[in-house]
Amino acid sequence: MTEQLVRTSTAADVVGPAPRPSMLTYGRLDLRRQLRDRFGMFFIVGLPAFMFLVFGLGSEDRVGSGNVAMYVMISMAAYGAVTATTGVAGSAATEQVMGWGRQLGLTPMRPLAFVATKAVIAMVVALMPVTLIFGIGALTGARGSWSDWVLAAALVWLGSALFAIYGLAMSLVFRGPNATGIASGMIVVLAFLGNVFTPMSGLLLDIGRLTPLYGYAALARFPLTEGYLSSGGRDPLWLPVANVLAWTVIFSLLALWGVRRSRARV
């Protein structure tokens, strides 16, 4: 009997309790999953890089303290970064709505840790198009002062966090498996309205100044352009800053409302 108990105890010690995913483990696995999504990575990295090569390559005309190539480079890097943060953050909300949150509730990972992990993953993925497109720009003729490069890259990357809130809010408002696709699709429309793809003027420019991507892209390009527009005129620094702050508040309130609505339905 004693020998049998010893054998049982030894076996239990070897096997041990079933492993449960930690924050670091989940983050590593989810990041790997994001990077293996070839379709998603094409729109995050491949498409913005291709658009820069088409519209920015060889554009030597002067813009601010640099050239058109750098202007386009910043715009395309911004588009890739917001596509990344929107998709990753949106998938976090969708996973919660579709029941994955209940599975995570059985693990040691707390909801706050889950959100923090997704935020880190979103920013890591957003760094990829910024790094690639800025690298291509440096090799193909994008010109600007060293401060333009550093400040623009930092503003593009850090500012994309706004669209993590946007992706979270839209996925909570449009609950369902297609919510992230809706949020990502709207980014294309917002990029046109936000003066990211093509310079606007007149009434379209006035409308565009009220859209979320306008302030973000204008702020990222400010070190290069100092707010001067290709169509004439100039945006003072307070305008893109106010735009970003206002939309941060709006998206945060939408996300909060979506969370409360989802809890009310439980």
C-alpha cells in the first residue's frame, strides 16, 4: 500500500497541474497568429508599401523641409499603422463578444491584462509598416531633416494608438464576427476624407478637417510641412492636436458605452 501511494504521488508530481497560459505566453502566441495571417499582413504592410512605391517613388518636388516622397511616405506609414491597430484591437473586442473571454476567464489572466496584452501586440504590429515604409523611403529618395524623420516616425507610431481605441469602440458597437471588418473598411473611407491618399481643397478639405484621420496624419506630417497645405493655406498646430484629442474622447466614450451595453445584455 505504501509503495502504491509513493508511485501515485510521484506520478502526480511529474505530471503536475495542467499548464495555464500567462500574459506573456498568450501575447507571444497571439502575436505569432497575427503575423501568420497573410491576408491581414498584406493590408497592414504590403499594400501601404506598394502605394508608397507607386505614388512616392522618385517624387523629388520640394515639400516643406523635405520632398514629396517623404510626404507620401509618412502618409502611407500612417495608413498602415492605423490599419494594424484597428484590426488587432477590434479582434480583441470581437473575441470577448464571441465567447473567447469566457475561456480566458478560466485562466489566471485578468481582463485588464488581456487588454494590455492586445494593446502591446497592436503597437508591435503597427511598428512593422512604419519601419518598412520608412526604410524603403530612406533607400529610394525620401528627403528631410533628421528631426523630420525621428518626429514623424514617432508621431505615426504613437498616434496610431488612437485607432486601437477606434477599433475597440467599433467592434463593441457593431457586435458580431464582421465588426472588425467593418471598422477596417471604414478606415479606407476615413483615409480619403482625412487627406491621406490625395490632397484635398475647398469644401472637401473643410469636411476632412473634422474626420479622425485628418488630425492624426496632419500631426505626423507637421514636422515636415509645418502645417502648410499643397492646396494653399496652413493648419496651425492646435488644429490637428485638437482633432486628435477630440476623437480620442469620442472613441473612448463609444467604447465605454459598448462595454456597458454588452454587460447589460448578459
